[in-house]
Amino acid sequence: MTSIKDLSDWMYENVARDLDKMQEQGSESGLITEDIIRDKFQRWFQCAPLIMTDFGEIHLADPKEFIDKLVKEYEERESYFKPVGFGYQDEDTKPWLNERKLDNDITWFYWDRYRKYLRERKHWNESTIRSMNEDTDNILDRIADPKSDQPFDRRGLVIASVQSGKTANYIGLITKAADVGYKVIIVMAGIYNVLRNQTQERIEDGFIGYDMVANKPVGVGIGSRGKRPPVPGTSRIHDFNKDRENSWRGLRSAHVSEPLVFVIKKNVNSLREISLWLEANCKDDGPLLLIDDEADNASINISYSKGDISKINGQIRGILRLFSKSAYVGYTATPFANVLIDSTSHDDEKGDDIFPRSFIYTLEQSDAYFGAEKVFADKDAGTPTYLRWIDDDDESRGIKRRSGDVLDTLPDSLKDAIRTFIVACAIRVLSDDSDEHMSMMINMSPYKSVQHSVYYLVEDYLDQCKNAVKSFAALPERHALAASLLLQEIKSTWEKQYPQGEFTWGDIQHSLTRTLRPMHLVEINSQSNDTLDYEHGAQRVIAIGGYRLSRGLTLEGLLVSYYARNAKAYDSLMQMARWFGYRFGYERLCRIWMTHQSADWYAYVADATKELTDQVRAMCNAHSTPDQYGLRVRTHPDALEITARNKMGAGESFKPAKVSLDGAFVETVAFNRDEMSRRSNTADAEKLLSELGKHGCRPVEHDYGRGLLFRDVPSDTVRQFVRNYDNCDRSPKTTPTSIVSHISRLDDYGYSSWDVYVASGKSPIQFQVGNEHVQRELRSPSPDTTDTVFMARNSRLASRDVVKDTLTKAQATQAERRFREQYKDKPGKKNIPDIYYRQVIDRPLLILHPVVLQFADQKDYQEDWLNNKAVRDYGAWPSYDYAEETIGWSISFPEAGIPAETYYTYNDVMMRQRGFTPDDTREERDDDVAPDD
């Protein structure tokens, strides 16, 4: 049956094609305006029933509103910008693609139809497609020319954010690889059937063009049936197994004109069967392209510390050894384990390990991406935009669940999340999105016993909601609310979660019946036969599971997530964040429930991931190779591990000091509140400023900022200030011992002269500096503030551009030019991170921060303190105008090449560069694999 979604997709496809042609030919006005877009949609709407009679049976209550929505969607999608990625490669990389393009040696059959499919059927904008085109060209150019006469063995890694489009990217790479001459293409798609099947479906849609199970063309194959079909060795329901190996015996890639393609599970059995078939029928009959999706999961040699090779890792290396021309490309959002692989590991039988020695390439996010920056940006606010807190579940109270445990009742926070999902679905239904997928995820435990009990409790609660709606939702609003407590609770949830919504409660109530009717549950684990079926009609589904709800699995239309887990590894934690992704048209409705601890961990890991990505960017700018440039991963000071210990490979931590200081920026983020400590630190600052006068240092004129800048300050003066400062234990990065030690080490590197800057803020309270003064900076307390310790909001003391305040105009111009060059493909990025200003300072910089600890106003106090459930002790800050004065500091250290005393973990390349000796202590534990799941 034809739906409204079918009609809107058909119209969008035709309008996009028309407007693309206009842009190619150059419209008469030179600009495609909203009126032109609207006119195109109206014309195709009028043509629809004439061209396809089924569309004539669709009844629209308001055709104008339907067209307005399509125009808005088109304009919104076209407004997003997707920058091109960046990467670096080894010295063996020989660019070849452009030469073959110039020779007209390539027919882009598979890529062209995939590009058309993305544009017209999947509604991708031109910026995103252009970016993918360049990215896949860049990756293809870094593997090797399959037509080369020389053998090759390329190993690369592509890094992308969680749910940011890496599957679409590697399908694009596959289409181009097929066009240039790769004959055998293998995709290893996770360790579970649910992910393998989902990936198979997407590759059939984007590359193969045919569904062998349903025996019909799909995706790119619609309209081009019979035209150059690749030869699939797997289907949506069949992995490569013993039966398939027997039936394919004798078939060689030389027997077919188009490439062979396999989508297999990453397990011992599947890899054994395809290895046997390849060795018997296809050995050295390539070239081979091996795509390793989720390359940090199962592929890593977890037996490295024992001097052995784990089975799956050995099988992958064995497959690559079968071909004289092979290219391995790993894709992952969590590359921590991959960069820690021993780059020198070799076995005579299995060959080299899968360290990305040939290249590392990073895909950039589109500015439409719903990621960590959006989700966790306001986590310390009274009411975060997207985050909601779990404080009533066992895990949040520190009670660990075990296999065999069950839940007796649902936490109130989970009931609230379910009601929020119901309301969010109702809003989408009222917005004419009833034909779109809508999903909720509940991930509370890796253990099936817990998942199963949650399933039945949620099923019972959902039935209660359905019964209440069925019985009372048709009544007038006042009567319905008086008759049903559950409807009252749903209304309360609507008021709390979506107070600025476009619909009234009456609209919501009267849409609940059709909203809830198709809503159902699935349990995703090894004991359940349930599946997430997004292929056969729009789904309104609550998915309950554990590890199988992570690792590459896409939950279409994910609106609400309930995450009551405490995974201890960076990669496991980030892979469970299925709420990241692209949420066109409904981002405002997304809500995520988790514990405060999980939110802090996610924010930390997001920063560590960004730092690793910045290192790759630095390699690219320095034209370094993987074997020349070491990588480091920032290690959590407390509970988190980078990855499971048995996946750490050659990664080692050294000297567990509190922070890496070479080129670092450190700041006090917590302050002891007792009067003695505050007086002591103020006296310490006053003594420092007095010493400046004794050394003849006077405030100098400077180009930016309102503070006072002193040049050529002896390091001894700074060292004494830091040594005497009463540092709060909850600000571990500013522990005096490590800071003072680094200041002394800087002396040895020629940095004995410092700048000192006294920052000035906007508070009316002054801080005296000799005969001059500055205004104190205003800093509000975070929810973690107690009666003894003040914690700075968002764990930041220094304001944006404080380092720029100390620069000359020439230095600032140099920093901003470097920023614009690195982000030339992202013109919308205006805020320049402080790191660019820090990179141009020519001496160490100490910044004194005279601060007044106080809320900005009564509204700020009400929203971010009194109404904030994250606050640990409401009595710790008695009123909005209560204030305390203290002194904080920050230091920007130059990058002097001083070996780091840090809790970073280094890969072996960096270890060799810096002459480290590994501390070979490991535990065998993998947070990514749960036998009970």
C-alpha cells in the first residue's frame, strides 16, 4: 500500500533531480530561491496522481502544510556542510588515481549509481556527497592501484565518529574499488548476526542492487536490473558457511566479469570457511579489498602479551597472505586499540599484524551531526537540553548486577523515559511523520536475565499505557485527566520534556491512540529471536538489550535512550552511545537518560578521542608517516580504561603522574572553601606580584584584553608561587609537585623567562595590583560543589581567548591564519580554540585569576542550583548573592620537546622515539565481549 512517505520520497527525488540540473546548467537568476523550490514541489505534487495512480488514493488534510514541510526539509538538509577528512600515509604510498582518471581509464559505473541513489533516494545534500567523493578518492589513492604490475600489501585505518556515516563511506569506497579493478571484496561486519544482516542489507542497497532472499532489485538496482551485477557470496539471511563453501567450489574471480562480494560475521567459523574457499579457488586471484568494520573489536590480537596470535586476528592476517595484491582497511569510531597494536609484530606464517602502517585517515563530521559536543555541552546546567538523570536504579547507587539477577520493578526514571518516548512519537505523528521509524533503546545490563525481566516489566507498563489511552483518550481533556492517573503522568511528562512544543495537550491526547497502536517491544540478545526490522514498514519500537545494541547497530529514528550501564573502557563506552548520529527533523525531541558518572565519563572520553584526532591532523600537517609519528591516548586518572587490557597490544603507560605538561594548558578547577586556604592563596598571589616589582617588572602595553601583562618574569618567582599555593585535591592536574618539576625542566630547555598575566573580568569587585587594579572574574559553582570544595562549572576556570589577551597582533594573526588553513573546508567554524593561540607563544605563561565565586543572578541560581537534580548538596550555596573571593591560576606551557611525565598511553612508535621501557603488566579482560549476551 502506498503511503504518505512514499509520496514525499518520490517528490523529493524528482525535485532534487530538477534542482541539481538547474544548478549544473545555471539558473536564469543565478540562485535557487525558496520560491523556486516550492514551485518544483507543487508541480510534482500535481503530477503525482497522473504518473502513479496509487498516489491519487492518498488523502492529505492540508496539502499546503505537506508541501511546506517538504520545502523546509529540503532547505534544512541542503544547508548542512560536510568538510573533507584528512590523513597521512607511509613513504610507500604512490598516488595513482589522478593519472588513471586523466587517461580516461575508469568507468565509474558503480560509484555513479551509488551517488545518484544517495542524492535522489536517501536525500543526501550535495555538500555531503562531494565530501564523500573526495574522502573515498583519498582513501582509494592510499591503498593501491589494482592494475599495478607490482604486488602490494596495504594496511590502513579510517576513523569516524559513532553513527556518523562510516558504513556509507566504505560502501562508497567499495563501489569505486570495483570500478577501478578490485575483484574480491570482503566486508567483516561485526561479531553478531544482527549487525552482519543489517550491513548486508545496506551493501545490497548501495552496491549489489539485488536482494537474493526476496528475489527483487533494491536500492541502486531499481531501474538498472541486469546491468553489471556484482556476484554476492552472502545474503540477508546467510553468512558464508560450509554449505556455501561447497556450492561455490570451483568458482574463481577470473570466471566472472564483475567483483565477488562477501559480507561475513567476524567469527572463527565464518573466517575459516571463507579462508578455505579462497585458498582452494581464489588464491592470488585478486586483487583483494578487505574492509574490517568495527576494526577494534575481535580483530585485535588479544593474545599478544602471551607471545601468541589470537584466532580471529590470525585468520584475518592469513586471508591477506593468500593474495599478492591485498588492501586491508579498518573502520572504527574507537581507534584506541588499533593505534596501540605493535607496529613491528610479524609472524612467519601469518605475516604482519594489522597495525595501520600504510595510512590513517579521519572522516570529519557534518555540522548536522548530533554528537558529544551537543549532548554533553550543558551537562552541568540545571536542566540540560538532551540529558536526563538516572538516580533511582541499582547501578546508579553502586549496586552491581550479576548474571541471574532480575528486576522486580521499573525505576521511576525508566517509566518517565517510556512516557517521553510516547509523547515524542505523538509529536512526530502530529507532524505528519507517522511513516517514519521511531525507536527507543533500553540498555541496563549485559546479562540476559536482567534484560528479560526488563522486557516483561516494560511490556506490562506499555500495556497499562495503551489501556489507559484506549479507555480515556477520546474523552474531553478534563474528563480524561480526572479518570486516568496514567494520562495525568503522560501530560506531566509532556509539560516537563517539551514545554515549548508546537502542539497543545489536546492535540497530544487525541493522537495517543494512533501513536501507541503500532508500538511494540523487541529483546535483542542471543536467546531471543526478535529482530529490528526496519525494512518492511515504519517501526515504532522499544529495543531492550545489552552489547548487541552497540557496535555498529543502527537504531533508526532513535528518540529516547535509557542507558543504566557503567562500562569501564573508552571504546565500549562510546560504542554504546547509539544516540549519536544524524537526527534530521527531530533532534529537538531526543532525550538520553544516564547516570551523572556516565555523563562525566562520556565527556572525558570524547575529549580523549578529539585529542587523538588532533594528533592525526598534526601528522597530516607535518607530512609524517605512521612509522615516524607516535600516537598517545590520554588515560583516565581513576576508573576508566582505554580498552580491554588484552587489547592494549604494545600500548604502555609510564610514570603515573597527574598530567602531561609539554605543550599543555593546565588550570585550577576546584578550590578549598575554608577561609584560611582562601586567605593563604590570596597572600601567595600578592607576594608574587610584589616580587615582580622587586625584579623591575612593570605592566606592559598589549593589544588585547583588559588585564595586566608582565614580561620577562624569572621562573624562580613562578615556581615559588606554585609551590606555596594551597591546591585543592579535587584539582589533580595542578598538583604542585609535577608543575614545579616541569618548570625546572623548562629551565634546562632554555625557558627560564616567563610572562605573567593578571586576568580581568566583569565583576564589580576589584583586585588590587600595586597601584592598579583589575575586576575579578565571576565563576558559578558546578553541581559537584560541596560545603568544603568549590568546583568550577564545566571544569573550566579560564575564559575563552584568555591566552590571546597576552599576544601581539602579529602572533594572533599567525594563529588565526593557521586555524583558517586547517579548517578551510569548514567555513562555518568561527570559534578559534585556545590551542591555536597557545602554539604561537614564545615563553611560558602564568595567568592569575582573581575570582569571585557567585551566581550571576537569581534566575541562574534557581535554574542551575535549586532546580538542578545533579546538585550534591543544596545547602552548600545558601543564596544567589552569596559570594566568596579566591585566587586561581592557569599555565600555558610551550611545546619544548620535553618527554612527558603523564598518564598517557603510548603506542610503540612513540615509545621507540622517546626511548621508553615498557611495564608489561596486563590483565585479561575485555569489556567489549560479554559471554552472557
